[in-house]
Amino acid sequence: MCISVLNLSRVAVGLATAFSIAVSAQSALAEVPVYKDPSQPVEVRVADLLSRMTLDEKIGQTNQRSVAVGMQDLGGWIPQFEQGQIGSIMNVSSPEVAD
């Protein structure tokens, strides 16, 4: 049986394409952090997330703020949220206040 150069080049192109697709798929999967992968066990996801957080961010998650009665704007806290200094807000009366 004789394999022509044309057939060999088609096989080579096919293998190269398959390899490229496999590498792209692996890269796409690697871009999703483990803590965001719902197929992973909770313990693995928590460990991954904690390993990514700084000590200041971990401490910030223990910090809670309470919305005062009639408070309509949480804008003053936005920089603290963005820096990981506030973990949660209690007593939010409506989604509009939270947004």
C-alpha cells in the first residue's frame, strides 16, 4: 500500500488541527478558577478561593456594616467593598439601596 504525499499532508494538517483544538480547550478550562467551578467539591473550591485572597481581604470579609434607618445611598462604602474591606451589609431594606 502506497501513501501519497498529499494524503500524508492531509493527515498532518488534521493532527495539527486536532492538537490545536485540544490545547485551546485546555486553555479555556484553565482560565476558569477552581472556586468558580461548580463540579468541584466545596472544600476544594473554598481552599482555592482562600489561597487567592490576601490577609487583608480575609480580614475584610469578617467586617459587616449595618444600614441605618432611612439610609438611601451606600456609595460611600463602594471603595471599601472594592478593596475587600467590607464583607457584607445587614439590614438592607430594598434592592435599590443595595445597587
